[in-house]
Amino acid sequence: MKALVYHGPGEKVWEDVPDPRIEHPTDVVVQVDTTTICGTDLHILKGDVPSVQPGRILGHEAVGTITEVGSAVSTLAVGDRVIVSCIKSCGKCMFCKKGVYAHCLGDEGASGIGWVFGHLIDGTQAEYVRVPYAENSVYRVPDGVTDEQAVMLSDILPTGFEIGVQYGRVKPGDVVAIVGVGPVGLAATMTAGLYGPSRIIALDPDANRRNTAIAFGASDAVDPREADWKEQVLALTDGWGVDVAIEAVGVPATFRMCTDIVRPGGTVANIGVHGRPVELPIQDLWIHNISISMGLVNTNTTEMLLKLVAQGRLASEKFATHRFSLDNMIEAYDVFGRAAETKALKVVITR
């Protein structure tokens, strides 16, 4: 089969590799019908994730058709159309029983690490993928839900919802600020609306993304490059700041923006993947009763979000901006990597 293979920082090739096969009785093999690219894949290609070794097939998001099942798999069958979740779940360990699949203790890839696809085992940017612990790690796609809708549930929608909205403890009537409205920030924007906030304020220097955030459910948009950006945000509250500030970029400056605009008793929910230390002015924050949360997605809300997509409550297809075939994977990476220029949110790559 063909797959996108990582060959070290800056090196990726769409090339022939062996077909995956059943290795454990709980595995399935899935024909990849639709996949996409994540910002994490770009970090890997920059060399920011040294645990990814040369020779690894990249990708951790897919929708496809099961072509083979292991001998212990009884609830899935050849021909089932499924979402491949970005996080493995053995379903048996203490973390999985608590719904903390991000730290699944199953030994596939590494014990204690839930993100294995395109990281510690071969991923989904390929014609076929082996899925371990399949009965707990894939989700059947209901009739009426398209591949484009479903693939957004592999990662970004659960990530924005769980780590941004749920960890941020968004409540009816809250004022929510989302700093950075790329794909994951937009996922938080879209799903925050489920909890009935009075305002959702999107902050991003890119005008196109600010406008997109409005289309995804934000009530207001602010350009953080403007000298009075903080005053603009406070003017949209009662002057005391936002109830929930969601960081969706992953750099020190945007984290500090969140701590600058959150109100006493509020929450900063960090989604962004940080590659550098962040200064925490705890000497100023402690007296304001600020809560700070962070984490890796568990995907324990995927089934619920899938129901909302099926009911038309979440328009996940709105994330898809560009479309390619698998054989044009390299071009898809080029477009996604130049998102500021191409206005790409999620590229959809199909068989």
C-alpha cells in the first residue's frame, strides 16, 4: 500500500510500504476512506516530537471501512464504517475505566500514552491502518453522517470540547474568550455554544479566522495586535474580565493573554501544545481564585458529539476547506502548512 512516511525532520515521502495485518486478537484493519492533517503532524515534521522515529507512517485521524477483524473482536464486522479515534483505549485499565483514555495503560505503543497513531505506531495517512483495542478505539458512523463530518470527530472536536469547554467549566450566561481560532480554537467556539454562554469572544490576528469564528458561533472578535485589545475584551464584560479564557495556540504570549483577561474566580483552560516554558505570575493570580486546567484529549465525548452531528446540532463539515486525493498527500501538506496564505482549516483527503 501507499502511505506518508516520516524520514526525519523536514522529510516525508508518499511511498510503498507493507500492508498492515492483524497482530493481536483485539485488532482490526481499516481501509482509510478519508483522513486529514493536524497541526501536530507539522510539529513532528519540524522535529518537535523526538519520540516519533524515522520510518513512522504519520496521521491520527480517519474514517474508513473495516476489512479484517481479530479473533477476539465480536462487536465489529468487516464492512463497518468507522471513525478511528486519535486516542487508543484498552477499556480495562484504571484510567480507561475512569474515561481518561489519554493515559491508557495498554502496552500498545507505550503504557500510559493514549496517543499512539502516527506517534508510536503507524498512523492513518495511508491506504490502510491497523487499529489496536478496536472495540474501544473506533466508533461506527451512523447513516446520514458523511466522511467529512465524521473525520472531524477523530480529534479536533473532542479536543476543543473536552479540554477547552468542559475543563473550562463553561456555564450558561458565561462570557468566554478563545485566544487563537485555528481549527481547535474553532472547535471550542462551536461546542461552547452547547452550554449557552452569553458571549463568545474570538481573539486572533488573522482577519479571516476572526470572521470564520463569527460564522462558527462567536459573538465578537478582537484583533490582539491592537494596542487596546485588552480594553476591548473587558468592555464586552462587566469590566472584571471573562469567566473562561481558552488558550488554543501554545505560546507564552497567548497564555499570558488569558491570565490577563480572566476575572476573579474564573478559569483558564489551556488547549495549546506548548513547546517552551510559560511564566506563571502566581504571586498575582493566587489572590484572584483563578483555576487553570490543561490536558490531552480523552475522546470520551466522541459518541455524544457524534449524536449531535447526526442530529444537525453541530455542523462539523464547516471545518473542511480544501479537498485532495490520497495520491496528492504532499500537495495537501503544502496547502495546510501555508494556512495563513491558503485560508485552510482542515484539508480532507480521500481515497
